[in-house]
Amino acid sequence: MRRTHLALSVNGEPAEVSFAPYKTLLEVLREDLGLTGTKHGCELGECGACTMQLIGKAVLSCLVLGIECAGRSIQAI
């Protein structure tokens, strides 16, 4: 299976990660980076449990693909 490799900033710290290109930002943070502070909720974008800041804007991480975050700054729990 093809994997995507990208660099980004999480909570002010640089991070590099490889993951399957279909994964959401929520899955990349929890499963690939081991950052479990961001919670799974409905996974439909309705509950807001996975809300975080992506380049200064609130987003639901269950609705954002991880690959969309290349080179961006993420503020998570």
C-alpha cells in the first residue's frame, strides 16, 4: 500500500509522519503520532469532540484528510 510522508507542526513542535493517504487528520494524530488528546466522537462532523486549530482556524479533524495538512501548523490537545 502506498504511504504518504509529510512534515507539519503540532502544538509548536515539528513532526514528520508516514501514513495511508486516506486517513483523516484525527486518525493520523491518534494512530500515527500517538497524540490521543484529540477524541473520537461521532466521526461525522456533528459533535465537535475532535475540534482543533489548523493554521489558526477551528476545524473538525474527523473531516480533514491528513494529507491536506502538509507544512501546516496544528494546535491540538
